[in-house]
Amino acid sequence: MSDQILNSAAATDAPLAAGDTDAAAVSVRGVNKQFQTATGVVHALEAIDLTVSAGEFVSLIGPSGCGKSTLMRLIADLDDPTSGDLTVFGKTTTQARLDQDYGIAFQQAGLLPWRTVAANVALPLELHGVASADRRSRVANLLDMVGLTEFADRFPDQLSGGMQQRVAIARSLAEQPRLLLMDEPFGALDEMTREKMQTDLVRIAADTGAAVVFVTHSIPEAVFLSDRVVVMSPRPGRISQIVPMQLNAIDGRQERSDNLREESSFFEMVTEVREALHGGASDSPGDEPRQARGVDTR
Amino acid sequence: MTARPRLVGGFVWGLAGVLLIALAWEGYKFFGPADGLSIGELRVLPRTTDLAMPHLWDMMARLAEPVTRAEGALPLWAVVALAALTTLGIAAAGWAVGVVVGVGFALLMQRWRLAEFGLLPWIVISQTVPLIAFAPVVKSWGSRVEIGSFEWQDWMSVALIASYLAFFPITVGALKGLQSPDRIHLELFETYASGYWSTLKQLRFPAAVPYLLPALRLGAANAVIGAVVAEVSTGLQGGIGRLLIQFAGQASGDPAKAWGPIFGAIVLGLVAAGSVALLSVILKDYRRTEEAA
């Protein structure tokens, strides 16, 4: 299938690499971001510290205005931090962008309407001068992975919203990035499509071994997908807690399936994230001690 | 699927429109007062005499007759067609220059905000200069241009004036089109570390097509009008503008003849706009939008 090409990029031991700061996919140290607006200075992010290991799936969750999208934009080098230090695979974010170390997907698919599905997926490859034969085979693999092979020659306006989003995800994977940045990519989808896409994404992330930074405001989505959930609070945007997901003896994310959504450990985690979101300092029902509980940045 | 019936439908409606105008013409000629209607000195309705309003069938019949009584004279329609072709050629040259200049200005203004602030007001003002006023000036300037073996021809003055009218809508349309890509697309290209030229080629130009096509069509219509008017005011021989004036002068003796070049000018405008429509068929994929159907 698609695996042979996509697997080559990154570590097979990725999910276990937590704590390895040298190879960190993303390292954020004391980052502040302020916006100058007509009504004064807005502190979008304050004193953010976060490390995402290679192959790790980290979700950013929080209410609107908590700066989760801003943080992702900083990592993507679409914005610059006011102060602090950001690196992606040990490089500056600008260098990482120039080196195409990450793939990105936004809330809207953002496909080019005049290009077919296949041509949309091929766009980054075309821009970076990948030879056309190589391009064709990679596009075929990617479309196979997102299940859109039959739609290769359609145009975006002939697809449903979910299909468009799958094309966008295939496009973000086109250059086999070791890091995927996703800003509420399933936000505009209906619940059924959403769950299917989540299951697909878990599989794809596991297949490719890519680290993922995933912005969402759905708690179940964050729990289902992530190794760790970063809970943020607004005004100023801060990390209030980082909750590691412990989902019933499942060691690899690739093992996660739809059944997980009905397990008690899933609900425990949902509760824990919810309490963290609502500023709950009170303890959650889980009884074993959690090592990385409550990373307070203040 | 629906393209063919819509095409046929459009054709039928177009024909119905022409028929309606013909009916109005003949109807007024039949029922209207022979001397028109005047309020005081002001005539508000035209005369309906054969001199002022010839029958449509007379105009059509006149088209088939020879242009003059001279031996071996061409039929009127052929003379009109030849003149229209000449004008079309000049207008096309003017349009092409207008496209180059218009897109050039748009690129400049898209690239540098400062250029937009500095140029756009002047471009707008340029269109307020009455064309007839400076057509003779262009001609007299042109007649002094002589670079090596290149000598300025009179038709070039006409083409220049046509381009002067054509470039304006193209500039405005192209600028709007080049500025049209969504932020999400621009940021996507930024994440691809795509430079100015590749973003221009892969994003800005394709996104500009839906804005450019109507602008090009408007430019084509303007180029035709500019060419006809410039022919009249520079007195260039051989084109439809000259023919309009010449035959209008003979209208007292041969009223139907004056309508020949008018029909020619109408067909000329349609052909010019139609050629651009052809372009939009070729570029139809670029007129899609992202929304699901």
C-alpha cells in the first residue's frame, strides 16, 4: 500500500521517544506573543513552554482566544513570537519552513479550485520541483491512503466537505513531513465524518511516524487522538495543564480504533481534560499517580 | 449536460431581442406621426419618413446592392465587411497593447502598495480625458516619429488610442484578480516557501482569471469603440469609422446606405466580444470555486 513510501521518512520507534529533547520535533521556550490592536496590547500567549517529541501526537485545546491557533502559527513561521525561543527539529522555524520540515492543514481545506484532486495533492511537489513520474506515484499513494483514488480527476467543487478535507490532509503529507501541523482540520465536518477522519488520522500518523500538533476545541477528539493534551486558558493565553493520555494498556496509537470511544478509560480521560479546562484543581477519579500532571508555567 | 440547452436558449433569447427591436422600429414607423412630435422647439419623437427611418427591408436590400453606380462596384455588404475587418485588425492591435500595459500596471500595483497609491488615481484620471480631443494630437505626434527604417503609420495612432481605452478596465480587473487569493491560500504558499514568481504563476494568475475575463471583454469592446472614434477624428481611410461618416453624408439621397456601416459596427463589436468569450471557454477550469456543488 502506501506505507512503503511514507514509512521511510521517520522513526519507527517514534511513539516511545518521549523526553528525548535533542530530537524534539517542536521545542517552545518561554514564548510570548503580543498583538498591537486599536484598543491596546493583547497578550495572545504568555510564557509558553512545550516540547513535542518526534512521532508524538499533541493536541492543543482551550476556549476561543486562548492562543492555540496562534501557537501553531508561530511553529509554522506564519507569525513571529514577541519574545522567547522556538525550534523545529533543532532549527529556527524559518529554516524549518524553508526546508519543508512540516506539513500543514487548516480548518478550511484551502484547495485550489482550478486544480483536480490529484493536482492539488501534487501542488507542493510541483512547487519544489519533484520529477513528474515520482510525483505521480506519490500522489497515487497518498490518494490511496485517504481513500480518494477514484476521485483523482474530480475538481474540489465536485467533492463533499469531508472529501475536500481528506484531500487537504493528503496534500499536507505529500512531502513526507516529520511534523504535521493541523488547525481544527475537522472543525467544519459533521460528527460522522469527523469520527471517521479521526480514526484515519490516527492510522496515518502511526503509519508515517510523524509528530502532530493538533489544534481543536473538542475534548473527545483530543483524547482520542493524542499522546498528550495541552490544556490552555485565555487572556493571557497560557498552558494551564498538560494531561498525558493513558488509555487502557494501549501502547501504540495505531491500536486505537472506534471501540476505544466506548471504553471507560476514554471517559476518564475526557473527564480529566474537561476538569483541567474548567480550571478544576480538584482531583479526577483516576487513582494512579500521574507523573507529568499540571505543568504550571506561571 | 446543461451546456447545450443553455446555449440554444441563449440563442433563442438573443433572436427574440433582435426581433423585438425590429418590431418596435417598424411599429413606430407605422403608427408614429410622420413629422415626429415636438414640444416647442424641442423634438421629442423622431420623424418617421423614409428619409429618417428607412424600412428594415430596405436597409437589408441595400446591403446586397452595389455600393455605387460605377461599373464593377462591390456590393455594399462587402465594402462594409472589408472596412470592418480593417478596423477589427486595428482594434485587436490596440487591445493587445492594452492587455500588456494593463496587466503590467496591475502587477506593479499588486507588488508594491505604494505603486497602487501613486498610480491608480492617475489611471482613473487618464480616462476622463476626452478621446476626440487628443486623437489629432496623437496623430501629429506620431507623424514625427521616425526611428531608423521604422516609420509611424497613421493606423498606429488609431491603435494607440484604442489601447488607451482598452487598458483601463484590464488594469482594474487584473489588479482585483491578482489581489483576490484568500489569506489561507497565500499562507499555504508561504508554508511551501514559494517565492514571488511561483506564487504568481500557480496562485495569483489562476485566481485572477474570473476577474480578467470580463475585464478583457470590456477591453475588447472599448478597443473597438476607440478604434472607430479615432478613425473618425483622425480621418483614417479604410476603416468602418470613415465609412460611417462618408455614407451618412450621402443619406439624403440614399438613406438606407448609411445604415450599412452601422450594422457593420454592431457585428464588429459582437465579433470582438465573442472572441474573448472563446477565451473563457478555454479557461473554464479556472472559473471554478471551491464550494461543494
